[in-house]
Amino acid sequence: MFKNLITESTAKSPWLFHINSGSCNGCDIELVAVLTPRYDAERFGFKLAGSPRHADIVVVSGPLTQQSLPRTLRAISQVPEPRCIVTIGSCPQSGNVFKGSYSVMAPLSKYVHVDVAIAGCTPKPEAIMDGLVQATEILKEKRKAWLEAKKNGLKDGPKAETEQEVPAAEDIPASGEEVQQ
Amino acid sequence: MDLPFVREAVKNLFSRSSCDMYPLKPSEAAEQYRGRIEYDPTKCINCHFCERVCAGGAISVVEVPVEEGTQITRTFDLSTCTFCNTCADFCNTHAIKLTKDYHMIGLKEGDLLVSGTFVKVAKKKPVPPPAEAKPEEKAAPAIKPRDDGKPVQDPSKCVYCGICAKKCLGEALTVDRKEKLWKLDEDKCVSCGTCEEVCPKKAIIM
Ligand code: SF4
Ligand code: SF4
Ligand code: SF4
Ligand code: SF4
């Protein structure tokens, strides 16, 4: 009974973990604005979590600098499944104007499966809210599949084709190698 | 005992919530907000200026030769764009517009691409086969630079976009797109080379 209660409550309150991977702070500020009384994303149950282990949705901003990439991936791998990965702004999707720099490792989709991409530079808080609401829908689907798999005895949940393994930090090529070739 | 803010607290208890209630109440972006790109392929003359000025390299173009000319597909990648409006500013024919639409959510690949296709009809193309009739004339349009260092236009490359005339500091150039006219006022020209530099089609030689 308790388990059901927990499952139902977590579905209504997805917690966010925000990773800044070298963002200019534009996107971060808009994400914070989403949580202010004016936009009030807490109506949907969103809450910033202090630790990736408490989170359901990972929000990534910034162009994934060489320094932050292993740390970002480590933080993402600590978020328990089922999880949903959301990118904010152009940076994590493509590198934006920093694309091609020796120290920028974007896009994030090269390393993990990105569920929702919010475009804009920076996106309006309303757009971020749209994206997060989409993410909750995806999360609900994932959780359903996950519970189904658990019932069928799969301890690690379903391994959907879209679900990529998060690569270990030492497997990531230094971008310098890529650039020089 | 002095209880601070009690009045404020009681007042706020009964006042309206400061929340915008966004998804229930749609909200419009501010004036001059730059959101989703709108591209009008019917206006585009394929001068390639937008690609040249885009800092993020968000614009790509695919040219496929078809029967009547060239089929041109220009794609704006909103996930690379910084929404700086530079492309729209530089587009001489106003084919690009950044709208106030900010709902740009990508759930799968291709969600964040805006593209348009048009066919550019080749002009002066020998449509019937008499290609072998005038072989000498084909070699002729290879224009030569002038001796006095003033610009020469290559009519086979020029698309009459008028960018050179706009940028000319001495106002020595007259370009009329409708009349297909490119005229140089030699007295005003100071041989600065600006037109050669800005010409997106490399149609000016000096
Ligand atoms: S997408 Fe734009 S606003 Fe967001 S972090 Fe990158 S540069 Fe800054
Ligand atoms: S600048 Fe305008 S006219 Fe020129 S290629 Fe781009 S969209 Fe077309
Ligand atoms: S708005 Fe700026 S970044 Fe976006 S396509 Fe145009 S020039 Fe490129
Ligand atoms: S010569 Fe002038 S009008 Fe012709 S393509 Fe070049 S810039 Fe445009």
C-alpha cells in the first residue's frame, strides 16, 4: 500500500536537478524565474533538488565544456531511473556560437539520450514551462514501463532502445584529439 | 509588542495571486521579441548572405539541379540559432523574419528545423540544344579586371541583390534588380574594394 502511495505521489511531483555545464547564466536565470511566484512552476509539483540522487528530471544548460562534461555525465548517471533529461537553450543541443571551439563538447545527445530540447537563447520562462510539462508526460510513460518491467522480474527496468548508457568519464575522448586529428 | 508586517500579511492573504497562471492563460512575448524563424522562400534570391553573417552557422543550404534550374532548400536550425536577428537584418529581400513565437520544444530530431524550398529558374540557359552553335561566346564572358583598379561586374554571376550599392561609401554604384542594371559611376568610385568584398556571389572583380 505504501509503495502505491509513493509511486503516485512521485508522479505528481517531479523534482528537478539543474546542471550548469558552462552556460552564460542566461538559461540558468530563466530557470530560476520559472520557480518564482510569477511563473510558479511549483503548481506542477516541480521543485529544485539539491542532489542528483533525489531528482527525476535533469535540466542541463550550457555548452558542455571539456572540464564540465565528465562531471555532468557523472551527475546524470547518479539520477535514478526512470529519469528524463531536458536541455535548455541552444548550447547543450549544438554548442551554439561556441561550436567548434577546442573546449566545447556539445551536443549532449552525443553522450546520453535527450528527451526534451527547449530551444531559444535564452528560452522564455513560458517555453521552459512548456518543456517541463512535456517532460512530466514522458516521465509518466517511462515510469509505467518501469513498473511493468519490475512486475515481470526485470530488476533493472526496461532497456528501451533509446536509452543509452552514460559513458564513463575515461571513455570520453578529449576534444583536443578530435580537433587535431 | 510590535508585530511587524502583520498588516502586510493579512492584506496579501486576501489580495490577488501574483502568479501569471501561464499554461491556462496564454502569454504573449514582448514587442520585438525574437523567436521562431520564419523563412519565405518565394522572396529569397539565394544570395547566400544570411549564411555568411550567421555566427553560429545555423543556416544550411542544399542545392539540387533540376530541369528548370536549381532547387534550393535553405534550413534554419533553431537549436543552433542565437536569435540574434543578423540574418534578417542583412537579408535584402526580407525573406527572413524572427517571429514572436517562443514555443520551441524539440521532442525528436527535426522538430527544431525551419526550412523552405524554391526553384531558381536558370536565366540565359540555352534551353534548346544548340549548345555547339556558339562555342566561342561561352568563353567570352570571362571578364578581365580593369587597368585603373575600378570594379568590373560579371553579369553571369551577379544576382542584382544591391548589397554592393548599399555598402559603397562613395555611392558610385547603381543596382536595379528589376531592370538587371549594374552601373558604376567612375568619377565617384575611389577603388576602395568594399563592393568586391561584400559581394556574396563574388561577381565583382578588381
Ligand atoms: S543558450 Fe544562450 S542563453 Fe543559454 S547558456 Fe547558451 S548562450 Fe547562454
Ligand atoms: S539573405 Fe535573404 S535573399 Fe539572401 S540567401 Fe539569405 S534568405 Fe535568401
Ligand atoms: S538569428 Fe542569428 S544565429 Fe539565428 S540564423 Fe539568423 S544569423 Fe544565425
Ligand atoms: S555585383 Fe552587387 S548586385 Fe551583383 S551579386 Fe554582387 S553585390 Fe549583388
